[in-house]
Amino acid sequence: MRLIQTLCLALLLSFAASSDVADDPDTAGHKPELHHEAKLDRCAGMEFDAIAVNEEGIPYFFKGDHLFKGFHGKAELSNETFPELDDHHNLGHVDAAFRMHSEDSPDHHDHQFFFLDNKVFSYYKHKLEKDYPKDISDLFPGIPDHLDAAVECPKPDCTDDTVIFFKGDEIYHFNMKTKKVDEKEFKSMPNCTGAFRYMEHYYCFHGHQFSKFDPVTGDVQGKYPKETRDYFMRCPHFGQKSTEEHIEREQCSRVHLDAITSDDDGSIYAFRGYHFVSITGDKFHSDTVESAFKELHSEVDAVFSYEGHLYMIKDNEVFVYKVGEPHTHLEGYPKPLKEVLGIEGPVDAAFVCADHHIAHVIKGQTVYDVELKATPRAPAKEGTITQFKKIDAAMCGPKGVTAVIGNHYYLYDSPKIMMMAKIMPEQHRVSQGLFGCDH
């Protein structure tokens, strides 16, 4: 009887020990036999382990021992592209990743770095570099193990070529030239589980949302956080069963607009994140920004129509498209906003009224007028909007100026009245008044 009890106790202890290994944060979740069979859907909403851009500019999104390449397509096993991640570590996960941008360090420039626990791997053109993996402390002294995220910050975005490392709420700036580490405090940012630099912008991923941030100060500016699947995951239907359902979703959405305009023919274009809608007469169309304005990729700050062209403002740049099917991107664009309108970005809204040649540009509560026929164009401060602290989007049409704030809009007879009005005009819902949604 005692022997049986002893055997039972041994089995229990053995089971408990194996359970402890599974619960250990350094080993939990890294079960290749489970991951290899996983059916990962990027449009189901997930928190990525790491994100990096390869030498061709294609983003890689890592989850467990799987890898998503680009903005659409199915997951594949990471070791199909980077076999040594399994050979050396036998876990298959990636904690953090970045592509080095340091022209002063030719041995590292354009290499991809992957961090797994206390090791760092360096790949160039998908081949593991000699003598890798190395200890993180050997290559990046002062940087801790078991990182959450990493992103490169080349000159002039940072003073020197720098790598930013994230672990919990700790942020480290590693100077590639001096090897000095500066600890930062990014108060307005959430803890990043992934980060990457894309099209000269910096993104912090947290859960299935992301925020765009300043790599030096950590300031998050604009309407963030935003949904990853609206921008980086190419999930236009967001799980909808049909195109009709998707159109209704866009038409009746109560999410704020990023930009809106009306062209010379009276068609309305409204932009919301990765999507845009157009209304011509009683016809309603919804599509992705990239499908119709591929150079933009996604997300615009302001749009105005002028002489058969759409002027689309994104951060400090202006993209110009000739209205038509398809919309034609003008050669030589994008150009700096300062060069096109004489204004430093970012801006909140812009509009041009019919038969006028003045672009009214809204930045905070200030309205600037830019004479479009002038050379060079220079802004003149027209006035201040007192009824709102910020306007999300605005356009000019037959009924006057439409100012959009959140999911509501307000009508003014003219730009001058919008700035001088003391009585708040009637409030309308965007989805109903502009998009014709009946609920």
C-alpha cells in the first residue's frame, strides 16, 4: 500500500513539474507541435509578437512561430524563411525585431535583427550572418533580455542612428555610434508589444490596436489608438459576410471622419482610416483607400477639391489626383505641404468653395486662407473658430460649409460665418444627413 502511495505521489510531482514548465513565462506558449498546427487569421484580431520591414520594404508580422508577410495573405511558419530561429533556439518565437538603418555602420545597415529571449540574430538577405546568434548584451550593452519590441530610428529622425527598445514601460534609446543607452519616459504611449518604422513614420502596436508616435519624445498626436485591421491587415470586410453588409457598415458607421470633400460635379468623398466612401447622386460606393489612391496607402488628414483635382494632405505631404475612373496620380507628387500651400503640417481640415480660388485650411482653431492662383502660395490668417476646439473634417457645397466633429456635423452659410457665429447651429448625424443611413 505504501509503495502504491509512493508511486502515486511521484506521478503527481512529475505532472506538477511539467505543468510548472508550461506555466513558466520564459517557456509558456512556445510549443511547436501546437503552433505548427495553428490556424492563424490576421483578421480575427491578434497581438503580434514582433514586426519588422525587410530589405524590400515588406513588413513581416510575427506571431508565435508563424509569420505574416505583407498586408494580406496567410501565415506561414517562420522557419521556412529563417530556419535558424528553430535550429538555435528550438522555440520558434520572436520577441522583437527591426531592420537596421545605419549608413555609418555598413556591417549592420539594412540587416534584420531578431531578438529571442537573451539572443539576437542578424540576417542579411534572409541569410544568418556569421557568428550569430549572439548575446544581446554583447551587441547592445545595457539593453535587457526578453524584450517586447524594437524599432530603428535613423538620422535625422533621431540625432544619431539609434535603436529604440521597449520592455514593459521601460524605453531605451541605443546610440549606434557611441553605444550609449538613454532611458526614456514616453508618458503618452501605451506599452508596445510590437513596433516598426514604415514610410518614415513610427508605430507602436498594443493588442490589435496601434498608435503613431514621435520617436524622440514619444508624443502620440492625432486620433489614436486605431484598429490594426483597418490599416495594416487589409481586412476591408472586417468579417462581414458580403459586400452589401460592408457598404452598410461604412454608410452607417458612427466613427469620426478623417477628411471629406465635394468635387466639381457634386460627388462627395469621405475618408475614414483605411476606407473611403463616395456618393454620386443616389449611388453609394465604398472601397479601400489603397485601391483607388494606392500611393497614399491609408489615412489622410484633409482633402479638398480644386479644378478637377483632389488635393489630399497626409502629414507634411500633399498628393494630387485627377478626378476620374481611375483617379490619376499627378507626376511629381507628393510634394511638401510647405511647398504647395505654404503651411507646416499636420492640419485638421481643408476646403475650397465653388467659383473661388482660396483654400481654407484649418489647423486647431485657426483658419488660414491660401490664394491658389498666387505664386508662390502663402497662407494668410483668416480668423479663429471659437465654437469648437478642433474640427475633424470640412467641405464646401451648395448648402454652405459643412464642419464635421466626431460623428456629427454642423452647417454654416459661409467660411466667414463659421468663424464669427455666436449661436450654435443645428447638429446633424453624419451617417444619416450625409450618407443617407436610415438608422
